Amino acid sequence: MLKPQRCVKELQGSYQVYTVNDSSKVEVRNVKLGAKVGGMWLVEGGLTAQDAIVLEGLNLARPGTIVQPVMVEIPKELKNF
């Protein structure tokens, strides 16, 4: 599956994304990445298609924080393909 590059954080060679669980809490997920496709990463492991990821406010998101998620389509300008 493809996820926007800006949703992925790199920390000492490992890659993470913030997800939102059923209780609206932010969680950190380690992911395995493949190739870049336009402005997106190919995620090869660590996420399922049902996982909601944080697209905006990454600098404010912290594990355990309760958020009010809003589902959005990934903007066309982030895809770049």
C-alpha cells in the first residue's frame, strides 16, 4: 500500500507512522518501507489497509494523545504520480 512521504518519520534508520486506534488515541507504528512512488512510500509491513494514519499535525501528535480524527482522501498533490 502507498502512504504519503510526509506521514513517515525516520529515527536512526527505522521508519514510523502515527496511527489512530479505535479509542481515538495516537499510537506509533514501526513500518517496513519499499520504493518511493512519486510523493508516496510503498509500505511493505507494519500497517494494514484498515489502519488510520495521521496526515496533519505530526509535530503535535504524541503517543497516547486523544484526537478527533477526520477521514480525508489523500490530496492529489501529495501523490505526484
